[in-house]
Amino acid sequence: SLLMQDKLTNHLVSVSNECEEKFKTLMENYKKSDKLLSEKNKSINQLEWVKIMNNYKNMAEEILLSELIYN
């Protein structure tokens, strides 16, 4: 129905913007809450740092999909 009313693009852009903002917020909160994500630890143990960041990224994406996309 949004396509027929020529509102689909506006809706998709608003959902995309909301997802981007929430993703940034979630990632910032994860970074602040984990002491292992400091720049010092990033240079010492890069693989562990990347593993933690990928885990947080996957968690944030799952939250976005369940709350904003599939809901």
C-alpha cells in the first residue's frame, strides 16, 4: 500500500536512518561497558579485540532486526 501511495521510499529512508542511529548508540554503549576494547588492548591483542567487536556488531544487528525490521 505504501508503494501505491508513493510513500515507500520515505518509509524505507526513515527506517534506515533509525537503524543507523540505534546501531551507533548500541556500539558506543558496548565499547564503553567493556574494558578490553581500549586502544592499548587493541594494539596488544588484535585478534581478541576483533573477536569482541564482531560479537558486539552481531548482537547489535540482531537487536535491530528483531526490533525495527521484523516487528
